[in-house]
Amino acid sequence: MTTNAIEARGLTKDFGRFALRDVSFTLPSGCIMGLIGENGAGKSTTIRLLLGLAKRSGGELRVLGADPETAEPEFREELGAVMDECPFPDSFTCRDVGRVLAAGYRSFEPEGFAKMCEGFGLDGGQRVKDYSRGMKMKLSIAAALNHGARLLLLDEPTSGLDPVARDELLDILLGFIQDEGHSVLISSHILSDLEKACDYITFLHGGRVIFSEEKDALLEKYVIAKGGEREIAALDAGRVVGVRHGQFGCEALVERGAAGALTTERAGIEDIMLYYIKGDAK
């Protein structure tokens, strides 16, 4: 069994107007990685490359020890995918989806699939076209989790889900990785969810990796310092990520220990991302 579920080194994909450039990160087995970034940062493209649905322009990529572009068909059985759109035909019911999955996957678990659909409140006889976006996402999640996958690749799986369903999904993912051979990469704009569940965070901006680090180390690394213009300007520029100017003073994302006597508060994952994208350089 491979030590790392994903190893990306210098991964590139050139579309002309947009490109992934030198994307590198590692997801150890038994862990959850959150993939964050604004719309158009390259998150969905990265997931498509990991699934072998797109060919990279350069770099090296190993997913469960294999190259997704040349892997044997059996490799697909080990991947569970949830994309931003439901893949099943509008005319299908849950039961139809179950029959297709049973025919396509040797390790499909019909009882687990039916139980999860029921738990999600999905009517087995209702057609996909009559589902809300949240219900379609739940169906996709149930399909991904019930055919023996070792790696889940989830692109905005909490989109359209209410807070209770989102929390339930996070519990399912945390249960999934109790098997050390299981791993998850999840892209989401709801960063509070990722902060709860993830072991690692990879931040894409403009097609490049800004950082890929352990979540706990990242949260320990930065604080938000508050003060006046002169106080913020006096901080060590090499330890300041960005500054935001307000009507009553300034705030800066700084390395822990660099704030001196200034008042500080905890920086969450969302704060860190926003300061990198929108914070003014000191």
C-alpha cells in the first residue's frame, strides 16, 4: 500500500487564457486535505487531472501509486468522485443509480448505498430531475462512498446542503479515514467545514499553489494584529502577509510572535486566504 494517496510535482495544465503552473502537494494516506481558493483558481481542474479526466501539460502525478492517465481500468474502482454537477440522468431514480453502480463496480455495496440514500432523505422512486441541488449532491455522495473506494475526490460536495447535512457529511468523511488506507481531497468554499475536518490545506490562487501545509501548523503560524497605521507599518515586513485598512485603524495577518505589543486575535483558514488574496502589501 502506498504511503501517500496523492503526489503532485510541478503539475501544469495550459488552457491558453488560464493555466495551472508548477502545482505541487502531497496527501498522506489516512488524511483529509482541503483544497481552497477563489472561483477560477484551478481547483476543479486539479481534481479532473487527479481523476484522469484531463491530460496534464507537464509535471508528475501519482494517485494511489499510479499515473491517472495510464492506469489500468481497475484503478477507477479505488476512486470515489463527487463533482459540482450530478452525473446521473434526469430520468433515473435512486434505485436506477444503484443498479448501474452494481453493474459497474465489483465492490459496490447495495445495502450501504440504500441505507445512506434513506438516511439522506432520498425517495428511492423519485426521479433525479425532481431533486433539488442539495438532494442531487447527496445522491452523488452516496454513490461515491459505497463501492470500496480508497480515495475520495470531492469538488464542492457541501454545495446546496443545509448545516445539518454538511455536518453529517463531515462525520461520514471522518469515519471513512479511520481506515488508514483511506484518504480524502475535498474542495469547498465553506472554509469553516474544512477547518473542522481537514488535516492539510492546499491553497490555489491564479493557478499556483500559495501554500500546502498541515492545518494545525498553519493555524498556529499566523495571527491577526490590530493597531494604528504607524504601528502596523513598524512591523517586520518579512513577517507580514497582508494589511487591511479600516476607518478606525489597521489589521494585518502576521506570523505569530511578530506582532510585538499589538492586540492579536486568532486567524482562521478563511482569514488567511482573504489576507493573501485581498490584503495590501505592507
